[in-house]
Amino acid sequence: MDLHLSSAEPSAGEREAIDTEFALLAPSAAVRTADDRPTRSKHAGHALRSERHLLLPLLHAVHDAEGWLSEGALNHVARVLGVPPAEVYGVATFYAMFSVEPRAPRVVHVCDDVACGPYGGEEIISELEGRLDPERACVVRSPCLGLCERAPAVLQQRAGEPDLSQAPATPDDVLGAATAPYDGTGEQAEAADRVFADATVSAPQAGTGQHLRLLRRVGVVDPSSLDDYRAQGGYAALRRAIDLGPSRVITELKDSSLMGRGGAAFPTGVKWEGVAQAPERPHHMVCNADESEPGTFKDRVLMEGDPFGLIEAMTIGGYVTGATTGHIYIRGEYPLATRRLQDAIAAARSRGYLGDDVMGEGFAFDIELRRGAGAYICGEETALLQSLEGYRGEPRNKPPFPAQVGLFGKPTAINNVETLYNVLEVLSIGGQAFAEVGGGRSTGSKLFCVAGAVGTPGVYEVDFGTTLRELLDLAGGTRGELRTILLGGAAGGFVMPADLDVPLTMEGTRDIGATLGSGVVLVFDSGADLTGTLRRIAAFFRDESCGQCVPCRVGTVRQEEALARLERNAPIGSRETELALLDDLARVMRDSSICGLGQTAPSAVMSAIDLGLIAAPRRGAPETNGHGGDR
């Protein structure tokens, strides 16, 4: 196949980064010549293009080394993988963390989203602008970085150096890290890791003696030690799964009524059974660790504090579904979680907990860790699969569903991080005992990301059925006069102070017209700028739309424009006209968008309008009882 490459060639550093990564990930495919360049002599045509799934890792490798993706580097990636350069460029420009233009070797991403902007993010941006040498560092506004409990948050991308998270960040700390010379040891990143090692900041319940299930090892276990993990009960769940056998494990999951914790609430046992019984092989196990919903950080806390738990749960999933390979797709903005999972996978593999004969029990399972690169849409399961396969992260039409036609067209089980940790609990206490916690379709415990105007932000674990008031009390109560709470994230909705006694279950929140979504509980006091917050949410969805379908691509832009006009008090015609436009846009996006991003992009906006948080209720809107639901 003629790739029609341009004349641009990679630099020596770019070539080395790409070739080294390719040889590491596909050693049997990397045929070498005298000048150490991959050749297609034995690996041409379809066989060469079968390595396309390595496209994202190769782009990461060269971008990590050089700080941007030159035309020559993209040409070399295209040559190595046999992928047309236009498609390589299309993938590279899809992700916000990649740049195809030269830029400073250090890029300071400052979160200006709903949890960080009002709590110091804007101050950091204004302080840094004009104080950074553009040849060495630049500042970029960023959506949520998943560090909401430590607001304000900053992520520094640094060419040839480890990425660095800073939270809570100050202008001076950020400036110092952005300008300090690199000594080649990564001490700054290690120092940041040590700061984040204080799990009580992110999980305030850690070490308090409270009865915890999902968080029981966070802050207790050494996340770098497999032996410590085993001493804390690690791998007992996998041993029990092997003793029970795949079919009995599925029975336990069904008895538990464990529903997916990623927002869709699909029964986990049913999903695993569908993949296990699918006749086509091979099967795949995928963990969706790309949480990017503004205000969400629970999965990050689990992966940073208890990484071996995710490895064990994935291994159980592989054993039950018949998958021999698992893929963890982790958010690109999570450098610490990435490092800890990489170390945990290597340790588990070296000790026989991953590989060709797991624990000597005669089944094979191994895990590949893949980094995203800044695309919220890849949290949608089929967009995630597209990204893993080396394509732009654009959702597929469903059906068929991934359990039938998933990764590489094969049956695939995709689960959220929190869901997988719940599997460990099901196997520890049994499906029936798990189902007795909570009730109805909401069984077990749930993690909530509490942030904003509360005494102690962080991840909290409570049993389903706990009231919103009890959760806020657990988080130290509210600061200032409570105005409203964004429940479920940017794709969720607002609830009012009158709703504090709602039981936090799928059924309870549905009764008041709300949703649990990704577990976000973002608290706003009476001084909050809610119109500005809604415009920021709308801008987030505008930026994160993949653009594949018109209702979402155009609707998110028009929604943000209307809110910006309302924020400036400069409506076209009148406020009522703008609200009618927002209502029309919401109905079109909900009814005709391909995936959940477009369908839920107007949810928070419409919720706020219906509750009178930014304007009078919409004309023709149903009368409400003050709880956001119909009378």
C-alpha cells in the first residue's frame, strides 16, 4: 500500500522514541535493518496494519520525548504501522493533550472548571500569564483534571520528563516547578507522589475505623507492595473465584444485583455472562478508567491507593469471561495512577499473578495499560474501543453492543473501575449478603465525590440509601448558606436544599428528577455564580463533542452561545426567547444524538432553568413541587 508520505523526516530523537516503543510493544513485528529502522520486508499489507492499535502509544512516546508531534514524526509513525498519514494526523489532532505545532517543552494545564476555577484556578492563570518564558513554558486552560478535592489543580506536561500534578496548587509553586531545571531523576514527580500518598486528603474516611468496603485498603496498604496487598486480604477474591468456577461467579454476581457504577447501571453479572457464553473467540476484558466528568475523582483515588485491587478484579473478569487479555484505558491526566498501575502490573506479572499460568491454576491472563490523551468522549464505551484500536475516539452505533461485537470485533466486557472493585466485595461476602446492603436495584455501597462548598472535600463511601444530608454531614457540612447541589456531574442535574433527605439510590434520585450519574456531589453556596458555572459546563461539552453527529456538534455550540448571551445580559430578542431556544436544543440533542454526551449535555442547564436558578422557569415546563419532579 502506497502511504503517500510527504518529504518530512523525523529527527533522530523522534525516530528513536517511536522505534523503541514499537519494539517494546510488538517485538515480533519489529523487523530491523542496518540503520535500525523498522522495515516492511516481512510485515507488509494487512499484517502490518494489524498493529494499528499501537498508534496511540507511539504518539505518546514521541510526544513525551519531544513535547509535540512534528510532520516527520507523524510520517514515521505512519510508515511503522502502515497507516495512511492523513489518518495518523486525524488521530493526533483528536486529543487535547497532543500538539502538532511546536510549543514550549513545559505546558502548564490549569483547571478552570467548575470545582477549581472559583477556588484558585483563575488566580493561578492570571498570575502565570506574562511571568513564564514562552520558550520554556506556557499556560493552558484545562477542563477538570480529576483533582477536585484538592482544588485548585494543575498538570504539567514536560518533554523528556515525568508529568507532574500539583494540587492544591499556588502560583509560586507552579511557577517554581515550571522553571526549575530538570536533573534527570524525576525527583519533582516523586515529591508530588509523596504528597498525594496522604490518602486521608482524598479519602477522609481512610484510617478512621469506619466500616469501609471499597476504600478499606486506601491509606492502609502500601500501594507499591504486592506482599502488603496480600497481607490485607489481597487475592483472596481471585482464589474464591477459582474455587467457585466461572458459572458460579456469574451466579453470585447476579444474586448481588451489582449494577455498573459508570452511570448506565447495567447488571454486571448479565454482561459477564453474555461475553462468557459468546461462541466467537477471543474474548476481551476492558476497564474504563477514563473518568473525565467534571467533579469526578473516585476512580483515581482507588487506583492510586489500591492499584493491586484493580489488577485482581480484572484477572477475575478475565477468568470468568474467558478473556486472556485485559486492557486498562486510563485517563491521560492521571500520572500518579498510571505509574502505580504500571508498577502493580509488573509486580503481579513477575510473581505469577498475571501471565500464561495465573497462580498455577492453568489459565492465562495478562493486562495492557493504555493511556488516553485528553478526550472526555472516550469515556463512552464504544469510543473507548475505537481509541484502543487506533482510531479517533468516535462512538459507534449500538446495537451491536460490545458484549457481542467489541474490541477488534470480538465479544468484550467493559467495566468501570468502581464496578470492578465491587466484584471483589461480592466474592468476599457472597452475592446474597451484598444484595442486603442498600435495596432494590441499588445494592452495595457507593462512592461519592464531594467537593465545592463543604468542610472536607473528598471521596466518601456510604451504603446505598444513605441520605444526601447524611453524606454532607460526613463531609463536614456545608460552608456558607447552601444554595444548590449539582448531583451526578456535568451530565447530571441540580437539587435544592429541600431535597437533602432524598435517599441516595437510583430509585430515590429518579423520584426527584435527578440522577446519581458518576457520583458527583458539587455543593454551591449563596455566593456562587451559577450562570457562569452553567456556561462553563456548556463550554466543556462544546469542546468535548467528537463532532460526529450534527445534533451534538451544533447543539453544544448553540447552547454555549445562548448561555454566554444570558451571562452578559445581552439576549437575542428576550430572555424568554433564549430559554425557548435552549429548550428546543435540549430536545433535539436528547432525541437524536448518537451517544450519551449529546443526549445529556443539556441536562444540567435544563435542570437549573426549571428550578429557577438562573432565570424564570421555561414556558410550558411542567409545574414542580420544588424538588425538580412533576406534581
